[in-house]
Amino acid sequence: MKTDDLIRAIAADASPAPSLHLRFALLLGLAVAAAATAFWILLGPREDAVQSLGDLRFVFKFVITLGLAVPAIGLVLRLARPGAALGAWRIAILLSPGLLALGVALELAALPSESWRDALVGENARICLTYVPLIGLAPLGLLLAALRQGAPAHPMRSGAVAGLIAGGIAAGFYAAHCPDDSPLFVAVWYSIAIAMLAALGALIGGRLLRW
């Protein structure tokens, strides 16, 4: 059977098979558990985490990170099936960056210009760039294993999206520890840390998910 014929046969049902959904859900659950375990062992929440739930900027970090991970899950399930339409997921994955850009604009408007550098640099840039990828490594491995249950037509792209999921989950946990709540800090350092996992996912996925 030619490759094109194989792709058309697999794509006959554009929705992911129930078994793929089930396996992916199981490994996704394990990925979240792995991230939670790594977070508690390596860092733990900051002392005022509970009190900070009343601070909009603190909560905004979770909106951004989880707002990236959730639509990325929907997108990667589509990518796992060759020929499946990506649908609204490819638009939904842009909502988190869009909200972050709005948050940055509001922050710049609220802060005097001489405070912008301090808000951007923060206190824990190096810690963010270290621990978000560390927390996300095991989830990324589990998500790539989940993708092997499907047949991604674009291995590197699928691996990159798996990295976005792992990065969003890891950054969501890290946000509970991070004392830097400025959207400026999140836009720069969280984005770089998540991009590192996406790049790693693309690199590994390009080899691991090839068929």
C-alpha cells in the first residue's frame, strides 16, 4: 500500500479513536502527576501562595500557563491522526499568548517606565529557566509516548505541541512557587522556558514519532 493510500485510510475517521483518547488521557494524567511530584520535591509553593489567590497578577499566571496547555492538548490529539482537521484548536492555542500580550500592555500602562526593567528582570529568571524545563521533562516523555499510540503525519510539529503541553503544565506548577507575578516577567522568562521544552519535543518527536 502506498503512503498516500495509508494516510487516506487512517484519516477516514477524522476523530481520534476512543482507544487513543483513553491511552492519551492515562498518560496525560501520569504527566501531571510527574510534574506535581517534581515540583514538590524540587521547589514547593511559596509561603504566601494561598493569600496570593486574591492577587489578580498571581492568578493570571495560571490562566496563561493552563490556557496554553489545554488547547494544545486538543490540537495534539488532532495531529495524532493524519488528515484530521485541526479545527478551532489552532485558533484556541493563540488565546493564551493574546491574553499575555494584553496583560503586558496593561502592566506597561500601569507602571512608570523606570519600573519596567525591574518588573521584566524580576528576581528568579535563572530559577525559572532551570526548573520549568526540569519539571516538564518527565511529562514531555510521557506525552511523546502517548503520541506514539497514534500516527502523526508531522512528527516534529506534534513533538513541539507536546512540548507546549509539558511546558504549560510545568510552568503552571512553577507559578505557585515564583514570587515574580509581573506579566512582563511571565512574557519573557516563562515563554523562553516553555519554548525550550517545545524545541526539545520537536527534536525528539522528529525521530521518535516518524513512521
